[in-house]
Amino acid sequence: MSTRLVTVESLHYFTREALRRLGLSETDAAVAADVLVTTDACGVFTHGTKALAGYLRRLKLGGLCPQGCPHIAGEGGAWATVDGDSSLGMITSTFAMNTAIRKAKEQGVAYVGVRNSCHFGAAGYYAWLAAREGLIGLAMANDIPSVAAPGSRGPITGSNPISYAVPAGRHPPLLLDMSTATVAGGKVYTARTRGERIPDTWLLDGEGKPTTDPSGYPDVGALQPAAGHKGYGISLLIETLSGILTGAGFTWQIGSWMWDDGTKPTKHGAAFLAIKTELVMPAAEFGQRMEALVDEIHAAPRAAGVQRLYVPGEMEWERHAHALRHGIALPDDVVATLKKAAELAGLDLNTIYK
């Protein structure tokens, strides 16, 4: 697989300008670009600018509203419900997490649910927004069903991602971003695009049996739930907090942002939580205890041939630091979708390469 090298700054400019040309304000375009490009810089290419062309298509067709304005539809001291106004999911989700952060700083803990949104990209970005403010952050969202329940022949829940980020003193924040499927659907799409086989733990065929062939997905088959009934159970919790409690769509009420009619809203929901640790213990003490936890894991005995033990997010932060210094090596499938984005926005993609 070949790659093309781009600077973080040039990719951010291209993404921002593409969104602006489809009607977003400078501010909203910059927010969305930061979500997508940060994700690429962390090496998570399935959820970064690879999705840009799909978002542009929906903006052009009207299923996403370029001038949509997320707003608080209801609130109390430690909670709020945000209506996304069919704006880009990155805009609504950043607004919602910032609302949770503000309320948590006042109340100690806050929950903010979202309705009338769309696919929001990488959940980890929003959890990190809280961690960089010194808070523990959690982010999650629902999606159109693509994941089987134990024993089902087809999809029952979405891949419903969940993420947490925890400040860790002198270390980068702990950051976990996971699908409640064995693997995110985007990775199956990528394998299908590349004509690759997949592990038999990723997908079930139309009869509910494990398969290594992704060519029929998503029309045929379903993703396997992570850890069987455990991932299925967590997915239903996310569905409750993101879809049921918020008034958003849930399960089959949600549209596919990739495949369904681009003129219609997808009705995704999301949920964000923030926790102010210094109301429980001094911030310095919490930081020291987190440092000790990470140091203990780093120093633990390793199996033969293992050079290093990692905590969640550590690999991604190292990739991010490398990308800031040396650029992002974009895989061919990302470059291909960026070409489509360039065409939709009337831009020259060649200007971004180093």
C-alpha cells in the first residue's frame, strides 16, 4: 500500500476550504476540519478525512444543513439536551461536549445528550476535549444497525462507539475509542474497497455464520459484537443514553450517512459526559495517582518478544506528535476519497502534497 505525505496544516486547510465551499461558516469549517485532521494525525484513517466526501455529498444534497445551528433544547444544572439542527455531526458534538465541560466545571459532573445529528467521526476527539481541560470525558453515539446480537441472523444494533479520555499528569491522556462491534464498519468497508479478506471474527454472513468475505457488506451480513454478549450489552447502554434518552432516532429509525438518501437527515443521537475530578480530590493528587498507574503498567513484566507495554491512546499520541513534525502519510484509499471531495468542492487536491 503506497502513501502520499501531507502536512497537518495543508490537510487542515484543504478540509476547511472544502467545507466552506459547501456553505459552512469559517468557524464551523475549522471545527470540523480539526476533528477530521486530528483523527488522521493519530493514524485512525477510517474516521478522518476519508469521510469528507460523504459529508460534502450530504451537504450538497440537503441531508446536512450547512448553516445549521446546534442549540440547547432543554437543560438543568448538570444536564442538557442539544438539538443539532441537522448540522454536521462534528459541529454539534463539539458544541455538546463543550456544554458538558462548562456544566461539569460548575456542577462537578454533567451529561449532555444530542438529537438531530449525523455521523460524528471519531468519538475519541470529543472525550479528549474534556481531558485537555483537566476533566474526565466520555463520548458515545448510536448508528444504523450493523451489528448482530448473539444468535441473530442479521443486525440488531449499531456499531455504537464509546470513548473515554483521562488526564494522566506528565503522560498524555489515557484515550480509548472503541466500537461495540469486534471492528468498526469502516474497516470492513476499507477491506472491501481494497479487495482484501478479513478475519473471521469481524463479520457474519447472511446465515449468521462467520465469514472472511466482506464483499456483500453492508447489504448482506452483520458485524460481530465485541466479546459477544458483553459488547451487545454495552451497545444497548449507548443506545439508551444516545438515542432513547435524547429523543433522537434509534436502531432502524436512523439513516445510513453513507448509503441512504442524501436529501434526508439521518437522525443520529449522541451523548457526552464530563467529570471534574478536583471536586473529589486535589487536581495535583489525581495527576500523581494517574502517573503512578501508567508508570506501574509500563514497568510490568513483559511476555517474551514484547518490547513495551502501552496504555490506551499512547500509540495514537505518538503518531500525532510524529505527524506534527513530519507530516501525515495518507493511504491510497484515503487519497482516492479526497479526490472525490476535491471534485465536489471544486478544489485542486495536488496542492496539499509535500
